[in-house]
Amino acid sequence: MKNVKESANFIWSIADLLRGDYKQSDYGKVILPLTVLRRLDCVLENTKAEVLKKYDQMKSTNIQNLDPILNKVAGYNFHNRSPFDFNKLIADPNNIASNLRNYINGFSEDAREVIEQFEFENQINKMDDANLLFMVVKRFQEIDLHPDRISSMEMGYMFEELIRKFAEISNETAGEHFTPREVIKLMVNILFLNDREILTKKGITKTIFDCCAGTGGMLSVAEEYLHELNSDARLEVFGQELNPESYAICKSDLMIKGQNASNIKKGNSISEDQLSNEKFDYLITNPPFGVKWEKFAKKVKEEHEQLGHGGRFGAGLPSVSDGSFLFLMHLMSKMKPADQGGSRLAIVFNGSPLFSGSPSKTKNESSIRQWIIENDFLEAVIALPNQLFYNTGISTYIWVISNHKPANRRDKVQLINGVDFFKKMSKSLGDKRNELSDDHIAEITKIYGEFKEGAYSKIFENKAFGYAKVTVERPERNAKGQVVTDKKGNPKPDSSLRDTENIPLLMDVKEYMEKEVLPHVPDAWIDHTKTNVGYEINFTKYFYQFKPLRSLEDIRKDIMTLEQETDGLLKNVIG
């Protein structure tokens, strides 16, 4: 096997052994944990003998926790003290089940916790009963997953490809687990671009957090990118992930790379925040699109009502049918204050957060946008090409948030239209038919960095996205057309004639009424007690390019040509 794709295909082919005894949708319950086990086995092979020797020496001591000592010998934040490895497991086919259990129990605590997420014990019993266990373990023993051969980045690709395939055959949402690497690279480019001077300092340490960590792809790309910038720099990664298998894969990758695996937490980020008191330099995520949150609505609403801006959701609550903004507000609550250096954030959204929610007295999506923009947190929105993600072909956008904007960006928002920056893939992956090349990533990053108006870049004042939703009233009239008034002599509004107007904040309300309303309905007035301010980003409008209609002469020529072609076809048919 010469490359990662061949390795992934080989692992995938092992699932053929399960056909008949397993449903296709359950293949992942066997293949994913064994892939993790084999990876850990290959990582530890060079120091396994030394670990066993040290373990024999230490068994007679009174030391309660041997993990730190044996980890040091292993050269990683984990070890295996069992006498077995994959080579020894297949050397004893008759005792494969008991020996495999012994091998798994020989891992240090953190590594065992990773394997437990897969609930693999059930599969050991099932495969042993079906006489499959030895054959499957033997096939995994044949593949070399040592880091010298397959890097952490490549291993991440392999896991994500396997997850995608298993999700496909079981009709699950594959894209919930991972994001295309080229999209992550673009996000990381944007996050780090203005901080290059800081990040290239000797011995610098920064932190990054992903609240929907998946298999750890975003964290891995960010760590690798910073290492390329500065080999002396350290990026400490943190994350939280709901899916047990993805959580286990992410945590195992961190253990292998020497990161603190306890920084990765399991659970729902919104309802079970495991890092509630932490603040980070960088924040990055791709939350699931259109996720409903009624299951934990009670907790969220209580936090909103009781804590306000002292909690995470003071700015408002989105519709229960789409929790995208909950993830953004959750991340923003973990930004370092500006006087402590501040933070920057990149998040992937679909189009809905740009405009959903109408301004009202109830705090909703519109009030969340208002809070973000009026507080000068929104730095840029980047429109991505369609058909870029594995589970959806819809429009997607990267929002860039910062609480320490450089001076030239203050009170401004940059919109970047990157929808045409893509190349067609030779082979589709689910809904993913397009991809960003390195040149596309570089070009979008350059447009962002230059912060200039151009064909693909528009810059607006913050208030350009705001508008006042005003209620326009007209008087009630009696049968003779006279205006009906109240006791104070003021005209009574006729609710059947009531209308609303969205007036841009950059425009004078009185001037708008005089130009747009009063020429048509001279008796109209605004009821200012009902006015609400809203914000939306109509991305398409800002980059709309008018295409002139074709001339009548051109249309006539086309019709004549079609008639001639049709006439020729008829003559051929009739003879």
C-alpha cells in the first residue's frame, strides 16, 4: 500500500468479512475501534519492550499510579503494559478473544477510555461467536499505520473517509462529522493572518478551541499550520464533541501527538459546557446546519432569562428549528477580553443566519446580528462555492469575528464573494463536487488581507446592515370620508390599512417618508412606539451584477435558425 487512499481502501475492504453476520450500518462498530487500536499499536511498537521491562521492575513497588512512569518510557502520553500486541495476538488463534481483552486492558487510563467509547466488548463477543475475530484482527495486523508512514494529518483523512463511507451506507449525515480540509485551511489562514508577527516569536504558546470538534480535523490543521510558521511555537488545542466515536478518534490523535488529551471533552457543547470557565486565543468550528435544539431548550431559555449577558445567550435566542447562532454565541463567550489580547473566531454557517428572524420586541436572530455588528465584532463574511461540503450542496459562508480589530477595520465589515473560486473534482464525494485549490485559498486570503474594495470585496459601515422596521398608520374614516379622532383630537389608526416599512439606519426616517410614502398616501404617519431595529446581510444584493436583456434582433435570429433546423429535420423524416 503506497498511499493513504490505498490504506483506507484496504481497511474498508476488511468490512467484507462481516457481510452476513453484520448489518452494513453496523460495520463501523468493528472497523473504527480496530483502526484506532492498530494505530496505537503501531505508535507504541518501538518502545513496547522497554515498557514491559520497566513494568516488571515496578510491579513489586508500592507506587499506586504507574501510568506517568510507563508513559515516559513509551515516549507518549499513554502506553500498553499487556504482553500482547497485534503480532502476538495472531500467533495464538485459539485464544484470540481473551488475549485481545487482555491487550485492551493493558492500555493506560486515557487510552482505555478512548476504546471504551466504541463499546467494543460487545463486538469481540459477537465476532468470536461467529468465528470472525481472528480473521478480522489478522487483516488489521497486515496494515502498517506507524506515524513514520502515515502522519496524523493523513490518519485524520483516513478516519474521515471511513466515517463518510459508513455514514453513507447507513443513511446517516456524514457531513456532521467533518469539514473539507481545504475549507479548514482557509479558515486557519484567515485566523492567523494578522497575527503572523506574534506567532513567529520564539517559544510562543497559543490556545484554540472547537466546540464541535468531530475527529479533530480543524484542530489538527491549525496546529500543523502554526508549526509551519514557527517550529518553536506551541498551539494548545481544546475541543468538545458529542458523537462518542468521533470524540474517541479526536482524543487518540491528541495522545499520539503529545497534546493533553484531557483538553477534549465529551458532550453537547450547548447544554453541557465542559469548559465553562476557559478563554481561548482562537476559536473555530463548523456546527451542524439547521440543528433543532428543543431537546435542551429549557436549559438554554433559563440561561437567557436568568443570566442575560452574564451568560452565553443574552443577545437573543434563535428559532428552535435552527441552533446555528447558539454555537456562535457559545464560542464568543469564550473569547479573551480585548485588554488581555482579545480573540478571533471563524465559523461556518449556511445562508440562514445572514437574514433569518424579523426585528421585534422579542430577542431573536435579528437582535443577535444587531448585538454582534453594533459591538463591532463582525470582521468579515466570506461566501464559499456551492457543493463544497459532503452533506449539502447549499450556499455556505465563513463568519470572521474579532474583539480586537485592527484600526483600519474598526466599525466596518468586509464581504468577500468567493463563490467562483473552485475547481471541479474528478470524482464526487456525496454532495461534494467542488473543491478549493491552494491558489484559491491564497487568493481569498489575499483579498481578505488587503481589505480593499474590488470585484470580490465590498466594505461597509456597520450601520449599513441595520434598518428600522417602522409601522405606518393611516386614519380610520367614517362613511362620509371624515377622519375619526380620539378624545385628544388625534386620528385613530385603521388597522386594516396598517403597513410596515424597512428604513435603512443610514437614511433619515423623515426624508424617507417624504420621498417614498407620503407622495402615495399623504395622510400616513409613523407610530414610533412600534419601531424595532433589525440587522440583516443581504449578500446577494451587494454582489448582484445586472445582465442586460438580449435584443429583439438576436432573439429573432435564434428563432429563424431554429425554424430552419426544424424544417430540415422534417424533410429528412418525411423524405
